[in-house]
Amino acid sequence: MKYKSNQAGFAILVFLFSILSASVQAQTIDYSDTLSLSNRKIMKGFSALDSVVPNKKIFIAGENHTYRESNSKLWVQNIKYLYEHAGVRNVIMESGLSTSWLANEYIQTGDTTLYNIIDQYVYEEYADRYKQLYRFNRDLDSGEKVQVFGIDLERGSFGAMKVLSLLIPDSVDAPDSIDLHIEAILGMAKYQDREIFTGDDGDSYGYTYSVTNTLKLVIENFENHDTLYRQYLKGKYDLFRKILSGLDETIKWRSFDNNSQVQGYIFREKYMYNRFVDLIDSNPGKFYGQFGRCHATKKKADKNSCEWYVFKSFANRLKQSKTLNLSDDILTFGIIYGEDEDYEDDDWAEVGDHIRGLFENLDPNRVMLYDLAKDSTLGTYFVDDFDFLYLNSYKPSDRNPYLTDYYDYSDYESSGRMAITYVYGIHNIDLDALGSIHLTENQPVFNDATIWQGVNMFFSSGSMISATNLSFMNGISTTNFNGTKSVDTKLSGFTYNSYVYYDALPTVRFLDVLIGGSLGYSMLNFKVEETTDNPGGPITTGFLGDVKKSVYRNPGITARVSAGMNINIGRVTIGAEVGNSFDLSKTKWRLDGDLAEGGPETSLGGLFGNANIGINFDL
């Protein structure tokens, strides 16, 4: 009894201690010390960083890209604060060189022509953040202005094409060996302006000409005529070359991505790291970057909604780099959101309730800087990931922006995909009437579903997939004896079907969820061969004596409705389909083209199912 009493007392103490701890924690959090992103002049909410940031060199925040409006405003506020308190003059971005060059030229000069291009080609929220940074920059001394640098791949080609066109000299004819491609750049940029980025309809796309395929030819020509480009472009040559190099690297990355290969994760993080190494050598000083959360964790990205793969993030590579020796110089921030479902996933189960509790006391449309070192629960969970959190209670914007930042929706590697697969399936055709004309002992073979084998060919483009199927039935053979006479029968057939499917998950490359139907032509053949040991007996109708052969046919126009899925693992496709077939024609058998009146009737309709495996490749 004493032991149980001690247990109860201990439990009570733990319960009281937890209440006390929660109370102390609630009292130590100042929910009024927050950032108002609507008021750009008031820098309240950063006080926890005042004594920390002077000793750091690299500052990286990790966001969820869905919240563009609040992310963009926080980006500007962080730059202003770190400029004043940490001496940051360099901003690194999750973008390619073409995007950052255009943005940097604008924030240095305020050139409205450049801003109009930015406003046309990127999200409205991103254009606004560049405008705010320009206004901050214009009042600074020339040697103290903020600069922006893109260290990511050129993940789209619309914007890159536009910037390349700006680098081409006016009124100067290009040499014959390169003028075809120079004019193509200018023409494609103009085509984009008029047909894709119209400024009036954000959903207007033009696919008559492919910007990516055009750029592939430009890259090939550039590699073959480097000297001519150098002479023609003069001072713009180096930037032109670097943008094309980034596009070429993006083609390699997209090859990994299109084939669902894990190397794509690693390739991109290494690329960002290597570009930063090049940048820090030529631009000494302190840096701020705001990336997707998966790039910003100082530990390997094994949570924070970074899919399943544990890879070395960009920030982790900086921390671990022996070349840069920045292990103690990096400060990271994780941005989480009041309406974000990320921390409702299983990976966040141990801290989800705790995070929701913090947001319950945070006023709407505020951002609070939260020191993880003062929270044992979150500090343990995010150890080596982030040093601080931004708790963001802003809601995602409902505005309809322009197209995504320089993203080219025409894929680098293909405009479609083809798959060829072997098919094995069953079709539940009702053969009872046909079986009834056989001896009793042979009738059971007609009670089973028929087995079919063949080939599928799939052609996919976006959400629509067309397919053709040619399959042959495994034959059913019987022998029927009647005295001196025997009758051998063999049932066989083929079916050809032309499908149209809708892919319910068109953006998920590795999985096709198919709903559709087909029209087709099918044929069953029923071969009857009678023999007798008595040539003078009842089979005297045999043309050459003692054998009589007849082939009955049952053709049919068929329609199918079905549902299925294909799983694409690299170049391998595995799939399955179930559905129902309908016979739209007469069900009677024919002999020499004439209907066999009074004989059995067989419909080619019925339930069917099949599995397939094969290969796929890009078109």
C-alpha cells in the first residue's frame, strides 16, 4: 500500500509540475512583441536577435512557398533588420541567375522598363518585394547597397529566354554561324510577351513554339561557336554564357526528376552549394537567404515536410563544409504558419499540439520570432535544424497572380510519354450455351473465365492518355467421342481495343490513375473437326473422304468502360485494369458469313481484368 501511495504522490507531483511549467512558459512569451508586415517602417519583434546576429555571417530562413504574400513581406523586413544589425549586404535567392540578374539590375537602378518585365513574368507578390527593396536601396550610399544573387538552377526557361534577349546588342548583325539562333532568341522572347505573358490573362499559354527546345539548339550552337559569341556579345558574353550553363545543368537535373531518380535531390542541393562557394569568393561579407524549408535545415532534411528522402540540404552542406569553415557562423530560421497542415503530418506528431497551442495566443496577421533555446519541447525536436522559428499567422493570399516565377510548363525532356507493356488478363465471357452442345464431361471447361494475353501501347500527354490493346485468347480444346465418330473443337479469338483515358493525377509522374473507355473489334473462332473410323459411315460429306472441318465465327463491335492505374518506376511501368465489356453486335455464330440459325448464341460482353508490365520512355 505504501508503494502505491508513493506512486500516486509522484504522479500528482508530475501533473502539478507540468501545469506549473506550462504556466511559466505562457508567462515568458510576449505575444505583443511581434512583427506587423503591413507596416514596413516599424521594426518591432526582432529584439531577441539583437545580441545574436552580430556574431553570425550566414542567415537562412526556410518557408512554405504557398504563403507568397507574407513570405515576401517578411523577406523585405528581414533584409532591413539584418542590414542594420548584422551588416548584411548580400541576399541569396532560390532562383536562377537570369531571375536574380533582372531583379538586381532593377533594385540598383529603379529602371521601370526592367520592373515592367518583372511585373509581367513573376508572381505579383515577388514583383512587389523587389519594388520595396528598391525603395530601401535607393537611399543608401552606392557602396552600401543590397545586392541579390540567384544560386539555384534555371528551373524554368521563359524568364531565361527573356533575359538572354536583353543581352543581345541592338542594330548589330550576328555572324552567319550564329545568327539563326540569335534571331530565334529575339523572336521567342517576343512570342512569349505577346502569346504567353499577355498581362491580361494570367492563364494564357502559347505552345505553338517550344522555348525549351529552342534553347537546346542555342546551347548546342553556343558550344560550337564560343569565340563568335564572345566577339558578338562583348561585355555581355560572360552573363550570357553563365545563363546558358545554368540551363544546361537544369536539363540534367530534369532528366533525374523525369525518371523519378533520387539523384535529382542531391544534384540540386550540390548545385546550390557550389554556386554559393563561387559567390562567397567574389563577394565577401554577410548573406541572407530565404528558401524552401527543406533547403534551410542545418541537419539533413529528414522532416519539415521534405518528402521521404533524407538528403543533405543546402544549409547542412554549408555547416559541414571544411572548405568554407562556417559551422559556427550560420543562423537558421524555420517559418511555420497558423493554417499550415505540414505539422499535422505524422512526422510532426510529437510537437503538433504544442505548435497549435502557440498559435492560439497569437493575434491574426502577425509574425512572432520564437527562440527555440527557451522551449525544451521544440528545441529538442528542432535541434540542429533551426535556431529560431517565425510563427506566422497570416493567411495565404487569395489573389490570382501571374504565372509561376520563370517556370516553363513545357518539359525540358519531353512533351509526352509512351509505354509498351505485356498484358495478361481474364474475361468473363458467358460460354454456357456453347458448352451445352458438348458432352457432359467437356462442359466444365466452358464455365471458367477466358484467359487473354497481348500488348498495350500507352501514349500520354498531360491529363489525357490514349492506348491500344491487341490480345489473343488462350485456346479451349475438347474431344467428343460418339461411337466410331469423334468431334474435336477448339475455341480461340482476338480483341483489338482503342482506349481514351483521363488521368486523375496528371501532375504525379510516377502514378497514372486512369478512368476511361474504348471501342473495339473482337472475334471468336470455333473450329470443329469431325473424324470417323468408318469412311462409309455418317461423315460422307467430307470433301476428301473421312475428315470434315468447319470454322464458325462470332465477330463483334465492343465497347468497354474501365478504371485502372499504372505505376512508373523509372523506365518500368506496372499496371492493372478492371472493367466491363459490352457487345454491340449480334450474338449468333456465323458459318461462311451466314448466321447459324438455331445454334448457340455467345455475347462478347462481360467483366474483365488484367495486369501489365513493360517499359516507358519520353517522346
